[in-house]
Amino acid sequence: MRVAVIGGGAAGYFAALSVIEHHPKAQVTIYEKSDKVLSKVRISGGGRCNVTHDEPVVSRLIKHYPRGANFLRKAFAIFSVPDTIAWFKRHGVALKAEADGRMFPITDDSSTVVHALYDTAMRQGVRLALRSGVTRVEPVEGGFRLVMNDRMVMADKVIVTTGGHPKPDSYAWLAELGHRIEPPVPSLFTFNIPDDPIHQLMGVALPARVRIVGTSLESTGPVLITHWGLSGPAVLRLSAWGARSLSEKAYRFTVQVNWAGGRSEEVLRSQLGAEAMTLDRKAARNVDPFHLPTRFWVFQLDRAGIDPAQVWGTVPRKAKNRLLDLLTNDRYEVSGKTTFKEEFVTAGGVALEQVAPLTMQSSIYPGLHFAGEVLDIDGITGGFNFQAAWTTGFIAGRSVGG
Ligand SMILES: Cc1cc2nc3c(=O)[nH]c(=O)nc-3n(C[C@H](O)[C@H](O)[C@H](O)COP(=O)(O)OP(=O)(O)OC[C@H]3O[C@@H](n4cnc5c(N)ncnc54)[C@H](O)[C@@H]3O)c2cc1C
């Protein structure tokens, strides 16, 4: 059985190794268009590779996928996080979990993961054809013909693992095969808020609730203020869940931020009332009722028209109300996005209704399989995207024989 894996990324390598594991006599070749393999694994997670997420329960795991959750529910029943941890352990890579659940190699170095995949594939006889971009796959009697710029090759089975691409043209050859393509749009980005004084607070991080005005999109968690706008887990989560609708808005929208972690104005007001005895004699700058970062507190005092040196008890009620409004109902005009350098992915790709989740096989052409980000599957940041690549790659490789 000649198996062609198109694309030498995370899913491609995992698929190739799974073919060998389940069908030891198969002859597997990875066709990679560039002159390097596993490039994203190498740069992933800031060079540390966030391999997966410490979430063994499938019903909870799938909640981290804005697209593909139902499809993955079935796939994760075959290969999920504990299988990933065990696989890497068997191949010499021990993983550790951080407090937020992200899992990295204990070396904190992505090259450990790259070597495990690359060296195992070499040892197990997986062939590698670099500078071999596939431009077309033609179903022929008993198999497939892969067309490249300088040659054609034949294969009995094909696993497509070409990853995500922002340009719809990149999927044209898959659409030619009759597969519907969900239009690709970027996911996992940060929000640009041009020319706003909030940039002064660059580097400040605090728990907040962020909403996109006029939609039901909302997320609570750490927000990081950057020199271009807003970032941090809560913002990235919103960018993933809103990937399609925010693209339709051309990344122009209003965000409402509750800097008090979602507590209401009334809750904050009653807290101020309860602590009045101790607060009233202090300078506004030193009043810290909500335990906000000092730079942030002084910035908001200033916006509310309160002199930080003024004694808190003498600050007019109107100014305090303005301050509470800024803390619970702050608004910013977002105009544009910035790619999150630690991890970004494409939402969209090969539509899932034409792919079987238990085999990753095309319902149009038996023998044609898909895995990884080329599918219309993407997760939020935290190791979920690689987990989808390992799972779908494993299943595709296992299933090519049947
Ligand atoms: C900077 C960055 C950091 C990231 N960090 C993390 C992280 O820490 N954790 C996480 O879970 N996810 C992370 N991700 C997302 C993750 O890298 C991807 O979801 C994952 O790599 C997808 O694997 P894949 O094999 O499907 O695609 P890819 O890794 O993109 O591999 C596809 C391969 O196919 C090749 N190819 C494309 N078209 C053709 C063709 N026509 N013929 C032949 N070859 C072709 C490409 O050159 C590429 O080598 C990160 C992404 C980026 C960009």
C-alpha cells in the first residue's frame, strides 16, 4: 500500500507515523512543498510548543473548539489528551502541565517535539519529499495521481494535511475534488484600538469581562493592555468565537470592558459605601478599594476628572459615578486586528459534513483522508489546535487500510 501524506506539519507527521504503526508494510511518503518540515511545531508556543491541554474529559475538551466540536467529540473517543501524553512519553518526550492547563515538554523546548516526530519517522522508514508542492490530486483506477510542478506520482491512499491558509485559492484543488470549503478567516488575534490614551497602560494586565457590543460575544478572564490595544486570554477567546462575525465587520466594532472582572456598578458602589470610613481620609490615589493595578487606577481617576491627590471623602458623588461607569462600562472602538504571535490559526477549510470523524475519510472519494488544520476545525489558544492535529492525524493514519 503506497500512502501519500501531503504536508509535513504536525498532522502530516502524526498521520504518517500512525500509518506505520497500524499498517507496518505500508510505504509512506510525506510530500512537503517547502524545504523544511514541522516549521510551525518549531516556532509554536513561543518556541516551547504547547503540545496539548491538560483536559482528559472529552465533554469539557470540546468546549474549546469554536468550530468542529461535534466532529471532535467522536474523534476524541478514539484518541484524546491522555493518548497524546502517552504517545509522547513513549517517544521520549515527557510533558508537564502549567497552572492554566497548557502542556509543554519538560525541556521547554519545541525541538524536543520536532526531534521525536522527525527521528521516529526516519527510523520507521517514512520517506520525505521536500520541495514537492502538490497542485492537484486526480482520482484514478485503484488510487490517486498526485500532480506536482515537475512530476506526477501514484498513490493507493492519500492523506491531505496541508494546514490552514488565509487565501481561499489555496483550497482550489480540494474544491475541484468536490469538497465544499468553508471560507477561511483568521482566528486568534488581538484587538487594535488606534490613537487611544489607553496605550499608556501598555503591560498592565487585569481580570476583566469583554463584550462585543451588538453581539452575544462575551468573555471573562485576563486582559492585557498593549501598545496597540487589547490582548490576553479573554480577548483571544473572543477573537476565536467571533472569527467569522468579526471578519464580516471588517474588524471594526465596539468593545465594552468591565475592568472589575464583571462585577456590577451597584456591587462596586456598595463596596465603596461599606469601606467609606477607612477610605474617606485617604488621597484618591491611595484608595484601592477594588485592588486594581495602581497605574490603571490613576489613569481611570484622571479620565473621571478626579485629581489623584484629592482627599477621597471630598470627591463629588458625580465624579465617583463617572469612575464607576468607567470601571464597569468602559468602551473602545476597535479598528483592525494584530496576529497573536504565540499562536494563530485559520477558521474554515474542508467542510466537515463530507468527512467521517471515525476515519477522516472523504465521503466523495474512499481512500482520500484529511487531518489537521486543513479541516474546518480550530480551537482557542492553549494547545487545543495541536491536539486536533494529533487526533485527526492518528485516526487518518489508522484508517487508510480499511
Ligand atoms: C506562530 C504559531 C504558534 C503556534 N503555537 C501553537 C501552540 O503552541 N499550540 C497549539 O496547539 N497550536 C499552535 N499553533 C497552531 C498549530 O501550529 C497548527 O494548528 C498546527 O500546526 C496545524 O498542523 P497541520 O499539520 O494541520 O498544519 P501545518 O503545521 O501548517 O502544516 C502543513 C504543512 O503542509 C505544507 N503544505 C501546504 N500546502 C501544501 C501542498 N499543496 N503540497 C505539499 N505541502 C503543502 C506546509 O508547507 C506545511 O509544512 C501555532 C500556530 C502558529 C502560526
